[in-house]
Amino acid sequence: MSVNGGYVVFGVGAACIFVVVVAVTVVLQLARRIGVQLADVSAALATIRTDAAAIPAIGEINNDSREMNELLADVRQNLDRRLRGARP
């Protein structure tokens, strides 16, 4: 192999190493970005989990509010009857 051939092999080897280093750098940067986004998503899911903890109680709250509305309707009817009966 001549001297010029040695420089070509050296240049190709350096180019290959450079491409591998750039590829690894890009992969590591993407992994870091994914890690940061994963932390954000994890925090958002934790917030949703704590905010949604009351969802199973919604049915009970609805039933209680219906009962309260029925009770208030009965009270209103009784008051109307008394007011009508008290008028001359």
C-alpha cells in the first residue's frame, strides 16, 4: 500500500468514527429529551390521579343531592299549603 492509500484509509476510518460519535450524541440528546418529557408526563399523571380520586364518590353525591332536592320540594309544598291556608 502506498502512502496515499494509507491516508485514504486513515481518512475513511476517521470519518466512520466521527459519524458514530455524532450518532451516539444525537441518540443521547433524544434520550435526555424523552427523559425530561417522561418526568413531565409522570407528574401530570400523578396530578390527574389525585384530582380524580373523588370520582367514585360522584354517584353518592348525586344521590344525596337528589334526596336533598326532594326534601326541599316537600318543604316548599308544605309552606305553600300553610301560606294559602292562612290567607283570608
